[in-house]
Amino acid sequence: MRDPASFAGLIIREKDPENLEFPFSSLNSFVTPNEQFFIRSHFAVPKLNPRSWRLKIEGLVDRPCQIDYNDLLRLPSRSVTTTLECAGNSRIFLTPKVGGLQWGLGAVGNAEWTGVPLAAVLERAGVHAGTVEVVLQGGDAGEIKKEPQSPGKIHYARSLPLEKALRSEVILAYQMNGAQLPMSHGFPVRAVVPGWYGMASVKWLTRIVVTDRVFRGYFQTSDYAYWDQPEGLPIQLLPVAEVEVKAQIARPALHEVVRANSVYRMHGAAWAGESEVTKVEVSTNGGRMWKPAEFLGAASRYAWRLWEYTWHTPSRVGRYTVMARASDARGRVQPMHRDPHRGTYMISHVQPIEVEVQESAPPPPTDRYTI
Amino acid sequence: MRDPASFAGLIIREKDPENLEFPFSSLNSFVTPNEQFFIRSHFAVPKLNPRSWRLKIEGLVDRPCQIDYNDLLRLPSRSVTTTLECAGNSRIFLTPKVGGLQWGLGAVGNAEWTGVPLAAVLERAGVHAGTVEVVLQGGDAGEIKKEPQSPGKIHYARSLPLEKALRSEVILAYQMNGAQLPMSHGFPVRAVVPGWYGMASVKWLTRIVVTDRVFRGYFQTSDYAYWDQPEGLPIQLLPVAEVEVKAQIARPALHEVVRANSVYRMHGAAWAGESEVTKVEVSTNGGRMWKPAEFLGAASRYAWRLWEYTWHTPSRVGRYTVMARASDARGRVQPMHRDPHRGTYMISHVQPIEVEVQESAPPPPTDRYTI
């Protein structure tokens, strides 16, 4: 199905199951090529045959049904370009260290996904009044070995509140950047939930269950949860959901050697969940002064915005700290400090990048973005 | 406040915070004396002064209010005799070993609690239509050090569905067996939630919050949860709630030496959550034959039933396995085998007790129960 060589550029964070990271310093295009897109797997990749694959829609629906692959391909489709970021992206920067995969900057990518709106499938099945959530279950299954240990194998599953499930951007995707969905990205069909962290975009989708209760699956109670205290209630562990506003620097990379007294093109990407990035600011002196970066494309919901900044590097050699921070249309500004309520997820605070300014340095990359 | 010597008979499972177990083989009364009642603490015991103590009632209520200790004592009270069992009772018998406090048989006790029905307090505050749950918060707080690590100190809290919260047996107790509630048992006021595992009976109660959402506190998502798959939904981690049906043997104790060819009084207790124990059966040959035990009192909801069985011990010396199992009015029968869905909680499967039958043995205890 896939050529192992095609993933050659990815950083292995875990080999089995497959957890591979995009080398973010190589960012040079608006759309991340399929073979460069990060891979997050909780269990072994299930080998699903599109001929026998069925998507069951059940629970509180008038017409429980099964959709096969050809049925799905015949339904009206739409494409949505969206950034998917793993909820644990940037975890390696947390101090003190926490458990979980030690992602750097590259558990994020941006692709054009094509498929059938989840709303259309739900409408066909006829969702009952009183529905609260829609549970998406993947064909991938395995054992949870840390506590709470699972009773044998469990399937990956996540729920969406009905309101989000019915939004037009949420699709059951069978194409990624115009090609058939790759095996590691959920072949034959995955959910794509723009604006939410990647854990909501259930891969290898096989089952949709409509329910009038809040779903309490493992991946939204014990795992993929963060601390919050809404509406004066005692503190809770809520399911990780919407993506935070965040800018990341592709170049300079951490500890990169930069030539003194030169013109250096800093660049990166920024995203804002269900909102739009309106501003990226850059600091090249450890956060004392901030200057606006320039965007390389218009704002659009769900997709990241590439940005660049022309840095006139200092004449004095030494160690310098560069940073970037994003703001969005909702007024959210990327925070400078880590909020411990977020546990091991939603790591969006500004990451200082230390660079070495030296008399001579390798020439900066001349690539321009492919937009 | 308390004399450490008064807890001399309890088994220390953890010293700080205080987690002490009743030596179940010494069971000899229907009501467990206060100083013999097991203690389960998540955090250090808070020192609450009844003069400054207030119980806040807030959230979706018409009249948010604070009740002080004297107010509460003036409200109409009721007494309820109920068994409280820790959800982790008997954990030491699980194989393979699991994390958590290694309780034997004695994280259970039966007491008469006196206080004000929670329903009366909720009625006074005026609960809004659409209320789903009532959250009970304790004055005890501390840090969760394992993942998910808490952001600083959090308070102990648990919720009840409104339907359970309004049941007449659920009380805010200020007396235990006719005495002022001891410090370690929640002084000045604790919830007592008959029929549910002990974690619902929030101690050192300071705050009640009425809400239209399902509460997802730490102690009912990551902790005190079990695996279940209701209504065809993918598997979930649900909050531990109602107590399972269970009989425990007090004597013979594990590995007790019993005299051959003698008359031995086996005895113990059985309970059934919100139901009533209707039958206890005993096997003295490893489960091949079961014979009915006799009850020492009438069935009553919420309180355990003491039982005894006259065992004519075998003439052949050697190792024998004795067991007891309970049934309840709802038709539940205590299972023979552990269900792995229950994780580290709700440990109610039949426990085989191995005893040594020998030619001579210490005389069996002659105590009769105090009922």
C-alpha cells in the first residue's frame, strides 16, 4: 500500500504503533505533501478492504444503515483545506517532562481533504430530537496497558457535540490532497474535524453512533482531557476539543547558526482553530520588542497561514532568542507561559528559539513557499 | 479531637493521608463502632471549625444560600442505617496486582447516620428545571501527582444525578451512631449516599453546586471509573456508582486453623447496594456444593445483613476452601469470577478462603453478634 521510502523525511517518535513527525524546519508549502504529513496512531494500522468496508450509522436514528465505499463516493462531496494539529504537538518543550509521545514542532500539517459532509450522512439516517452527541468509532483497536487498563482490546472512539457534527466543514474524507486517503491517514475513510485537535478526526472510520448522553470514552476522559472550571463548578477534566491560537517558527530552527549582520528570512505558520489568524508578531530580542510578520496568503478558517519576517541580524555575535506569537479574529493572543490546566495537551504558549549569531554561517535556505 | 489510641484496632493501609481498615475478621456487631469504622481519605483531613463552617448551595437554584452549622441542626432530621463500602474494598485479592490502596476485606462498615435530607436543602434553594446533576464538594484538597497531574490543589468532589440526590435516604449527616461526626469521617458535615460506594458520600462538605451538565470531575473520570458499554455505544469509562451485591466471610479468616470433626460457626455480612440481600449461600468444598446461611436480622435496604452458618468440619485434615455468595431482591447473584471491565473497583466476585483443618486448633471465637 505504501512505500516506506516515501516517509523517509519524517522523524520517528514511535515505531509501533506508527507515530511520525514532520520536520517542521523544512516547511516550504501551504499544503503539506501526503508523504510529509505527520502520523498519529494509537494502535496498529487496521487493514481495511474498501470492498468489504461498511460505515454503520446507528443509535438514535430513524433509519439505522450501513454505507459502503461506493455509496459514499457517489454522495455529493466537498473539499476543505484544514490544518490538523495533534493535541500533544510541542510536548517535548514542556518542563518538567511529562509522559506521552515527545512531539517537537511537527505534529501538525495542512491538507485539502475531500469527502462527504457528516451532516449529510446524519440527515439520511434521521437524527432523533434530543440527540446530544455523535460518537465516531475507528476500525483500530488495542489494549490500554497503563491504568485504567482496558478489559482487552478497545476501539478508538471520540464524540462530537451534535452542533459541531452538523457543521458543513466536518466531513468523512476519502481523499487527501487529491489522492486516495493513505493507509496511515485512515484509509478508506476518516473523519476530518476542522478547528479541533487531531484526536477528533477519527481515522479508519467504521461506526457512527448517535446518542442522547454525553459520551465518556477513554480518549476523552482519562486521555485527551484537560483541567477546566467552567461556570463556577468544581474543577473538571474536560475533553480536549478546539485548537488554540498558535504561531510556530520553521526557520531559524533551534540552535541554528545565523550569520551576523545579514538579512535572514524568518518564516513559519500560524493557526487558530475555528477562528482566523489576524496577526503574527516576531521578537528577535527575547520578547522585549515585537514586530509584525507578513502573511503569504489571505486568512481562511481552519487552514494555517504562512508568514515571514525579514530579520536584519545583529552585528554582535552571540546567542539570541527569537519568538513568534499569533492573534486571532476572536481576540485570543498566544500566551507567553504554559497554563498547567492543560496537562499534557494544548501546548500553545510561545516557544523561545535560541540561535547562534556568528561571523560566518551556512547560507540561509533560498526556497520560497509553494502556496 | 480524636484519641489516636481509639483507632488502635484498625489496619493502616496508608498513614498520610489517613487510610485505615477495619479488621473484618473481628466483625461482631450489626453497627460498626465509630472507632472501628474504616477511614478513606484522599487528602489531609481539613480542620473545619463548626462556628465558621458554611455550606454553600449555588448553581442553578433560585435562592443561592449559605447554611451554617446551627441552621442545619435546626432543620428536620432523619436517621438512616447504611453500609458504606469503599469502591476499592478487597483490591488486595486482585491478580495481577493493580495500583491503588491495597484494601483487604475491611474497607466496609455499617453505621446509623443522622442528618438533613439533601432534598430538603435543595428544595429550600429551589432547583431549576433542566437540572441534571448535583455536585458535592468537600473541604479537603490536594495535588494529584500521577497523570493527569492537577494544576495545583484540587478539592475532592463528586456528583449525583438529580434523581438520586432527591431520594429521601441521601442525607447531609452530622451524627454517626448517635455521636458527633468524628473528624476523620467528615466533621462537621458529610454526605451519606446509601447504596452507592463510599466515594459518593463526600466528607467535610462545604459546597453544593446544581448543574444542567454532566459533571466530569477527576474523581469520576480518571479515578473511580469502570468500563461499560451501555446501549450499543462504544466502550466508556463510567463513574463508579451503585454498590454490587456481595457477601464477605469474617470467620474463618484466610489461612485460619480449624479443628477437624468439630462444629464451627462461620459468619459474615452481606450487602446489596440499593437492593436487599435475599440469600447467602456457603460452600465448604471449593464451590461444588452450596448451602443456605441463616440471617441474624431482617432484610433492610442499604444496611448489611449479618449471616452465620454452622459448619460441621471434615474429619480428614488438610486444606479446605470455603466461600460465601449473596443474592439480592433484584435477582443479582454475586459472580464467581472477576469482570475486568471493573478495573480496580467494584471487587465483588466470590473470594475463596483457604483454611487449614487440623486435629487440634484454638477454640473458635464464642462472641455472638450485637445486633
